[in-house]
Amino acid sequence: MGGRLGFIGQRLVKAVFVILGIIVLNFLLIRLAPGDPALVLAGEAGAADPKFVDDLRREFGLDQPVWRQLMIYMGGILSGDLGFSYRQKAPILDLILQRLPQTILLTGTALAFAIVVGVSLGAMAARRVGSWADSIITTLALLVYAMPQFWLGLMLVLLFGVQLGWLPTFGMNTINSGFTGIDHALDVARHLVLPSLTLGLFFMAVYARLTRASMLEVADLDFVRTGRAKGLAEGRVQRRYILRNALLPVVTYAGLQAGYLVGGSILIETVFAWPGIGRLAFEAVLVRDYNLLLGIFIIASVLVIAFNLLTDILYTVVDPRIELGT
Amino acid sequence: MASRRQVLGSAAALLAGGTMGMPRLARAQQKRGGVLTAILNPEPPLLVLGLNQQAPTQLVAGKIYQGLLRYDFALKPLPSLAKSWTVSPDGLTYTFRLEEGVKWHDGAPFTADDVVFSCAKFLPEVHPRARATFERCESITAADKFTVVFKLKAPFEPFLYAFLPAGAPMMPKHIYDGTDYRANPKNATPIGTGPFKFREWVKGSHITLVRNDEYWKPGRPFLDGVTYRVIPDAAARALAVETGQVDLAQGNDVEAFDVPRLAKLAHLELSTKGYETVAPISWIEINHRTAPFSDKRFRQAMMHAIDRDFIVKNIFFGLGRPASGPINTATRFHDAKAIKRYPYDLKRAEVLLDEMGLRPGAGGVRARIKMMVLPYGEVWVRQAEYVKQALRRVGIDVTLESNDAGGWVKRIGDWDYETSFDFVSQFMDPAMGVARTYISSNIRKGVPFTNTMGYVNPRVDELFDKAPKQTDPAKAQAMYSEVQAILTEDVPVVWLTELEFPVLINKRFRNVNIDANGPNSEFDEAHLA
């Protein structure tokens, strides 16, 4: 137990340095590109004069030397202030917290769907390897895996949104509907189907293939043969001996994906007008909203590190032979 | 002459009262109720029109804030917050009589003090175009509670074109006076005099406006509200219009290639009106500071080498007109007869390049140039690819350069380019949006949308200076005609297209697009069919 706490402590200390590195590096990198947020605003306005640009730079603090801007920013970070969005005129933390739940809802649903369906299909295919069910699952998984997400999304929209008219094609809820409680939840669920399916199908294919391959590998190991020789029921062998031991790569991949996905899926959030953090980051890049972008990087880094740590801890649950800190 | 015409015009406006400019056909039976859902893309940074005039801001804030005047499709000024106006015979004094009984959305009365505050204090501080306009005023005063007098330092005939909602939005004095305008906490909940009040902004999703029940025009607005949905993907926007999930798409919401298909749908109506106040022209901007760009024959050769009809037909799918000169045909003082024409003529282009001594070298290349692509959407990339191919036919080898928006503005402003695509709005009168590109006093490094080419012609400077001071429109026209002749001879930029934008409206609604400000307008006459 002490080893586990020590391991977590070590990882947290390392995480602080990683995050500081991310902040400084990104702070400087983003300023290397020509142009700044004041010029972007001037460009979009289609009219500007020197006072307009100078006033904006002063307002954004961009009239200060870069090193001083960095010191001010770091000072803010240490006191828990992620700064203010040039563009959206709102505190960064508020903006991120407004969008993060939507992204977690979308990616969480997609990931849950992908893991449950993907692992089930993978296990089914592995158990009946060489059968028609295996062939269908393997072929479908390959097809979905190879299909570009934007195209898959568009096809789903055309089928369910336009041809059949069953599902809305964009947004997170029906505006001005007056829905509350369960009606609101159902409305959000209807809007969630297409984006989460588009995002989840790709990962489902990955998990199906991963589970199948991993289970086939484990099935050949000695302890499985021993289990069967002891006369254990085939279902128990499959679930407790093979599937459980085959899950390690799935857990690894899911941990990596979860960390990556909390940063939002720019593509899916854009195609389906889903108000998540991926789109927020993309828009921040386009308009050079330095503070917002850095804020998203910081939050995303923290979440990636947290998910990696969680994955390591999950290893010990899935396979008790693994000890943390060793 | 001009002042007399304007006085007569204002008298007519007085007689017509608040209904001036309202389509007669629609006056009969409007249905009250309904919410119009429109596309919003991209999401605006804020909704305070005095502080930000970007296209998406204008769309939403144009329902919240108002100007003193509106303009019909022919750019004739119409009453809005100002119910009448007069211009003194010497062209120096503009007197506006305001509507009485107008209230801000928070219930405070709108008076002449608000107009004086907006035009003399707020806008000159934060609004570049308004600053240029109101710097021309010697004084802006309230003659009484509902009368405002603008005294100009020198005659400026286009002064009446400065009062578009986005050009000079009226801002509430009681909220902003004595504060830091940009940091005012009320910026999050904009307060205007318009027919719709701000209700909710869910970032990344939608903005909701609701009917202003205290609106000053009796019985208006008809709609219960207007909702703007943020839809970042072009294909999703087209589908949203097609499936009736949104009722209105405007500007660049729908890709040009999708417009003909959508326009054929039974529930949609297409119009290209409603952008006369901006009337932008797209062009190739040319840095005159280096060879071969400093030689006008090179620029003329480019004009001849590009098929502008092809661009309109195949890149903008018929939306727009080939541009032939500096003043848009929708802008005041355009003179088709004064313009030197450059028909699509590859032979003529080659002759001009030959005269310059630019003979074909290896691979038939006469000159290698760099061209920045506009970073505002795919249609500009397609145009750039066509121009690259077109110029290659006369031996000009183009290397296209891509930048993001910040980088592009920086390079244009810093004159760090050879050639670049651009488009610039004209704001109804040459003095408002055309002169700034060509006059030498506007060569200002670091500032976009100025004379970034470095074009200098003293006669052009003189004409652009004198024309707006003429109170006789015939004299102004003569000067602007001469400017158009000179500029089309000099070709400071390679004009490409007079841009038009599609407005797709669900036929469930009527009277949505009724003036030169189109979808940016108030929608106080819009109603269910």
C-alpha cells in the first residue's frame, strides 16, 4: 500500500514539472507565429487604424515584453487564475468549465459504447474463431476502422437526419423547446446519438480487434489449458481465464484514449456543432486567443496525466500480479 | 443642390412617418408570433455593436442596437431612430429630429444626449470608421431633448451614409458614460433600442433574442424572437437549411456550390439583396514597391490574363459580378463609362509583358511571383488555384502562400508580401470605403485595409479629397468618374469580383430581407407567412 502511495506521489511531482514545461513551451511557441489577436480582430472587422490595434494590444497586455507577459501569466497560474479570454471577454476557467461537461458526455458515451460493444464483439469473435460470426465481426471492424470519421458522420447524418428524419443533425438540444427533467434528458440523448456513434464506432472497431487478438494469444497459454484440464466450464475459462487476462492491452488503450478524448474531438464537435472543448480549442487557435488555448492545454494535460495514473492503478486490479512502483 | 434634395427627402420621410421603407404588400396581414432560427458562423466575440462590428456581431446585434438611419436597396436614407433630418444649404449643418418615446431595453428613455454621447465620445474612442467620420465634426450638440445638430468643419456630402447601425450604433449613455467601455460589465448583457432584447448566449451553441414589448414602433416586432444557432461546419449548415432546422442562412453560411441546389427546394427562397451597404470587391492586392509590380503594364497584363466571368460562374456559382474598377456598381458614383476595360485577352497580356522585356524563359516562364491566399474559407483557395493556372498561361508562375488569419493580416499590414488576395467593403460611398485603399495619406505600415500597396498618384489624392466636399452631386460625379478612369488605367490592384452573398430564407417567413443591410437589419417587419 505504501508502495502504491509513494508511486502516486512520485507521479504527481513529475506531473507538476510536465505541466510547467507545457505552459512555458506553448506560451513561447504560440507567440512565434506572425500576427496576434489584435490583428485577427482588425482583419475580421475589415477596418482598422493604428489606435484600434494599439488599444487592443494594451487591453490584452500584448504591449509588454514577452518575458514580462510570461511572468504575469505564471503568477496568475500559481494563484489559480488561468487568465481572461481576449476574444470571449470571460475568465478562461469559466469558459472551459462550460464546455468540458459536454465533451465528457460525448466522449464518455462514445468510449463506453466502444468498450462495451467492442470488447463483446471481440470476445464473441475470439470464442468462435474461423466461424461466419468471426468473419462478419472482423470484416465490419476493418471496414469501420478504415472509414474516415467525417465521411461516416456525414453518411449517418444523411441517413438518420435527412432521409429518415429520425434524429437531429446538429447541436446538443432543441432550443426554445421548454423541455425540463426527463424530457430534456431525452432531447439531449437524441442529439447525442449521431455524434457519439460516429466517434464510438471507430473505437469500437479498435477494441473488437484488440480483444480478439489478445484473447487468441492468451487462449494458447498453459494456464488456460490447465484450467480446461481441471474440468472448468468453458464459459468460466473464457471469462475468468482468457478475457480477464486479455484485457490489459484494452485497458492501456482505453486509458490513452480517455486522456486524449477529454481534449475533445475537433472533427466530431465541428461536424455536429457540439459545443465541446475541442471546438473551443480549435477556435482559440484560429483567432490566437493565447490565454484560452493555454488554459485548455493545462486542463487537458492535467486530465491526460490523471487518466494515465488511473490506468496504471487499473492494471493492478485487472492483474493482481502487477505491483505499482516496481 | 444636394442639400435641397436631401431637405426634400427628409420632408417626404416626415410625411411617411415610421412606416417608410416598409413593403406595402406585407402591411396587410402580418401574423404575430413565431421564432425565426438563423445560422451564426463563426461565433462573435461579443454583442456590443459599438465595440465590435464583425459580420457575425452585426447579424445578432443588428436586432438589439439601432442607428439613426436605415437605407433602402438603392441606398436611399430612410428614417430609423431619427424620424427626419435637414441639411443646411452650405452642407455644414446636419440636424436630426429623433423619435420620441423610444426606450432602452432597461427602460431608460432614449434622448439626444445618447446620440451626442455615442457620436462625440463613445464611438470616436473605440470604432475606427466612426472615428474617421466624426472627426469631421466641429461640434455635436443636443438642441433639445429630441434634436441633435452635427456641425462639420468642412462640407462632407456622404455624411448621411455614416448612420448605419454598424457604422454609428446608438449606445446608452447611462450605462457607458464615465466607464471603461471595453471593460464595462454590462457588455455581457447588451442594452439597445432595437426590436429584440438579448436573453441568453450559450457559448458554442446558440444566442436567443426575444421580442422587445416596449419597442417604439407600434405593433412591432411581429416575431416572438430570433434564435441564432452556431454551426461551424459548412455541410452541417447546408443540411440544417435543407431540413428546415434553421430558417435563414446568409453571407458565407452556405458554400456557393450548394446554393443552386438549395434554392430549388420548395420551402426556400433565394435572394442576393441585402449587402448593398457593404458591397465588397475582391481583388489581387499588389505590393508596388518592387519590380515587376511597380510597372503598371505588369498589373494590366494580369487584368487581361484573368477571366473574371469564369470566376463568377465557376467559383462563385453565379453569385457576384465581374469587377472592372474600384467602385462597385452598387456603390454611389460608380461610372461604367469612365472605366478602362480589360477584356480577357491572353495575347494582349503577353504583348504587355513583352513590352516590359519579360520574355518567356525556361518552361515558358516570364516571371515568378508569390501570392497569399485569403485565410477566410475554401472558396478563396479555389479562386487562388484558378488564378495560378490562369497566370501560368501567360508565363507568370505563381507560388501560392498560405497563412492563418493572424499571419495574413500581419503580412499585409507590414507590406511583407508580393501579391495577395483580399476583399474590402465599400460602405455605400467612395469616401467611406474606397478612398482608403488608394490615397497616399493612408499608407500606414502595420495597419491592414489601408493603402498597403504603396500606390501614389497626387491627382487621385486630390480628387478623393475634393469629391466628398462637393454639395453638387454632378460635380462629385465628375470627380469620381475621373478617379475611376485614372485608377483603371493605373490598375493599383487587380479587381476580380463584386461579391454577392446568398440569403436563403424559409418561406414560412416574410419581410425578412427588406433593406440594404439585409440579414443584419432589425427584423422588426419580419413575420410568419
